[in-house]
Amino acid sequence: MVTARLPQDEIDRAVVALREGELVAFPTETVYGLGADAQNPDAVRKVFELKGRPATHPLIVHIDHPRQLERWALSVPPAAHALAERFWPGPLTLVLRRAPAVDLAITGGQETVAVRVPSHPVAQQLLRAFGAGIAAPSANRYGRVSPTRTEHVQEEFGAAVPVVLDGGDCKIGLESTIVSCVDAVPRVLRPGAITLSQLRAVVPEIVDVQGASVPRVPGSDAKHYAPRTPLSIVNSRTLEEVVRQLTADHGKVAVLAMRPPRAANKFMTWINAGRRAEIYARELYVNLRTLDKSGAREILVEEVPAGEAWDAVRDRLRRAATAENVVTVDPDIAALRADFGEDVLPP
Ligand code: AMP
Ligand code: MG
């Protein structure tokens, strides 16, 4: 995994592009971002156009150091200070009241702004050299799987984004934890690598209200982070049986599991992503992209364990699945169980 710094001339070229109002894709520790000069409304608008993202869905402003926060936020409450101190640079985004100068194109017309200090050395190089804020969502078409490698950015945008800084594979692989510090009680708007208990160790009163409607978080749309192939979440016990049924007519299926298959099947592509949440998360989007290209009619994802270590993964999978596909229990399998009990299926 390459996370080294880039030669200065590459950074300088990216800075020139940003100053000219062009977009630059750059690595962060979470996913690759599609960046624009946050003080250039035309450049910011290009991000929305290129992604096909609705104008009401805000972008995160990336800054090189917490001290820049005062430029973007009207006020920084003590909880936000404490979180910034503990987790920046890192995979935490803070939502605060916006400073008057913050362009409404970035905030999706809202009075709040999302800010983050990324830790990736190349993101840091770029932000320092640019010397100002970079507004960036994930570098993918709206609603699709986020990129964790430069080749993903190329798959998404090709020549439309000429400057792509290569920082290797993203270490975390899932988008940042978003915490709103706008109201008296800070709230988690999107789960990420920083867990609720880690946040509460710093600010005990934080609550977890994912899916809350205000302020808007694109990642909270019902369908997001989605491959093109329909995706269903399937209980581990029924996985092989669902595969058997879906391949009965020799159609292909793709499986993302935490274990090896218990039965061979030449019509399936099976990825064993293992049982370690951190590694599973890092490879999730790569794996979804691989399975999406396998020519399968459906992607089956083994349901991940309960518990906060899996919160971010569970959240992304739930949104990648079509709502009605969360936990498929085939009627035939239910019948099988009724006839023979749970034992007919592998534990
Ligand atoms: P993306 O990485 O493409 O999901 O885009 C950046 C993320 O930051 C999105 O999920 C945004 O909704 C979130 N975000 C940006 N500004 C705000 C805000 N004011 N309130 C809530 N979420 C925000
Ligand atoms: Mg995104």
C-alpha cells in the first residue's frame, strides 16, 4: 500500500488546476475525494454537475489544520473543539453553523457547513500547498460505490477529471463519521471508522440519530453506495441455499461473505472478506466493484455481525441494498425449515 508523499511538482500541478477552477481527485484516508476550490462557486458547481449530484446535497470542506475551522464556522462550540482536538487529522467530519462567507452551493443551501481535516499525507500536502479549503465529496457518480483507488476514479470519470493524485489504497475505505454540533446535543449523522463509544469518550452526551432528516446527508438517501447489480443481504445460514436457487437455471451470482463457501457452485463468484471489521471495511468497495463486474444477476452479501465495530459497514450495505432486499429469506427455505427444523441448513 502506497501512502507516501508525492513529488512536489505533482502537487503544484494540482494546485494550479484548483486555482484555475478545475477539479482535482485526491486521496484521503477514507475514500478518494473530488475536490474544488471551496471559495470558487463555479468550481463547486462543476462538482455537482460531474457527479450528477442534486444541488441540495452538501459537500465537505477539507482544511489542513483545525485552526482553519474558524474561517468556515460561525462558532465552534466546546464539544466540536474537543472532538477536533482528539480526532483531527482523521476520519471525522464536523457539521457546524456556517460562517457568512461560506458559499451556499457547498452547503446545499443550508445554514450549516461540514468540515474535516484529513490525515492522508497526500491530502495534507495538497491542502498545505493550496493554502485554502477544498470542497469535496467522494469521487464517484451520485449514488454509486465510493472510490478507494485511483483506478476507481478513472472508472467513474475517465478524462473528465484530468488531475488524479495517486495516494494508493485508502486505509479506512469508508466515508468519515459525521457529527453535527449544531444543536445543544451533538448527533452522529453518519457512522464511520470512529465509533460512537470513541466519540462518547470525548463528549459523553453525543447521541446516535442516523437517518435523521435534518441536516441532509446524501449518504443517508435510501439507495446509495450501490453497485449496478442488484444487491441483497442474506443471512449466513441461508446463503448457500439462496445461491443454489438463483443458479438453478445457470444464471450467475456473486457473493460477499465472511467465510468460505460450504458448497461448490460453478455459477458463483465468492469473495471471502473475513471477519475482521476493519479489514472488511477497507476492502468493501473494492469487493463490491469486483463483484459488480463479474456478470452476476445478483450480488448476495452475508449479513454482518451486530455490534458497533460493524456499524459503518452495516450502514453502507443497507443503503447499497434495495430496501426490500435486506435479509432475503426465501419462502422455500422457510418451508424447508418448517419441515425439517434449522438443522437442515448449515450452522
Ligand atoms: P460524500 O462524500 O459524497 O457523501 O459527500 C460529503 C458528505 O458530507 C455527504 O454525506 C454530505 O451530506 C455530508 N455533509 C456535508 N455538509 C453537510 C451538512 N451541512 N450537514 C450534514 N451533512 C453534511
Ligand atoms: Mg459519496
